[in-house]
Amino acid sequence: MNRKRILIVEDELSIAELERDYLELSDFEVEIETSGASGLERAMKEEFDLFILDLMLPEIDGFEICKKIRGVKNTPILMVSAKKDDIDKIRGLGLGADDYVTKPFSPSELVARVKAHLTRYERLIGSGMPENEVIEIRGLKIDKTARRVYVNGEEKNFTTKEFDLLTFLASNPNRVFTKEELFSRIWDMESIGDIATVTVHIKKIREKIEFNTAKPQYIETIWGVGYRFKV
Ligand code: CA
């Protein structure tokens, strides 16, 4: 059986080493990064089975790393913080961490939680659940199954119609659709209503996914015709 790999991102090396020592005793392979930037880089590039992220890190904090990881991976994440209040706050934000641990904690407690989350995650993967249907184009990720949209790893909130419209266009790239076509497909009412609704929704979608709405890189306007999703 392969040893499970864990990445600890923690700026206090003594804490990280303590965590590592205990985890290694339980036969985990442990890597440590002491800065948010290097931790994020490795988290994105390498395969790990679990992440332990300290919340308070200089420059890129645990928050940011958690959000970025969640944009692309379902790997279990344990967030560690020294302050009780922060834990309550981040729980409320629903960043997608699987567990929150307050410092100081007992190392054996941490190991127990790590094991529990790895077991739970393996069950989830092994349960034959089909993978989510995902469209990824450059920095844009549309999870059709979960109905969630991420731009460069950051989740954006979409209304139902905005999501349907974006997903329809992205699922049919390089084709021009007229506003009338889009309206009848997404709003499901034959030519009743206002096709200006389409324009309004395209504008809102662009504000969420485009770096520069004046020069859209995803949804192009084809003047006099309609819209086209560019891949
Ligand atoms: Ca810290």
C-alpha cells in the first residue's frame, strides 16, 4: 500500500515539525512548506492526499490557499488556527475546508482527525460516485454537476439563469447563437418576454468571469448576430 502524502503549510517550523513527527509515526509521508506562496505552489503542482493549512501565514494565508485548492481539488483540507474566533469566522464562510483545529492541540488528536478524513475521502472516491462533469477553459472552471463556477480558483456566485446561459454557451463553443435562440433555450418561453434579458445576463456573466469586460476573452459579441463562446 502506498504511503499517504500530506502537505503541511505552517510558518512556525517547530509546530510543523511536531505535526510531522507524529504523522510519520503513523506512517504518513509528510512535506513541510513554511510560506504560503511555496505551499500553494506545491499544493497545485504535486499530488497530496491531505493538506494541513495554518490560517495565519505571511502574504498568502491559509484562507487563500484553501480557496485555490478547492477550485481544483477535492482533497481533504484541515485548517489550523491559533484563534478560536477565526475558526468560527472561517467556518461561516464555508471555504470548503473539511475540518478546523484550534491551536494548541494535541498531536495525537491531529493524527486521529487526519486518519478519519482520509478514510472518509477514500470511501467517497471508492463508492463509485461518477466524477463531476466539469468544463475547464483557461482560468474558467464550470462544475456542471455541482453548479459552481470558479475563476482562477476563486468561486463566483451565479444565479440559476446566469449559470444556465454560461453553461449552454460553454458547452457549445465556437458557435454563434442569436439572442432569440438563447432566450428560447434558457428561458423556455417561446418568444414571450424580452430578449434584452439575454443582454443583461451576458453583461452580468462577463463581470464575473472576464478580466476586462471591454475585451471579453470568453463570450464574444458578434455584432448584429449574437454571442459566441470562444475556446
Ligand atoms: Ca502562523
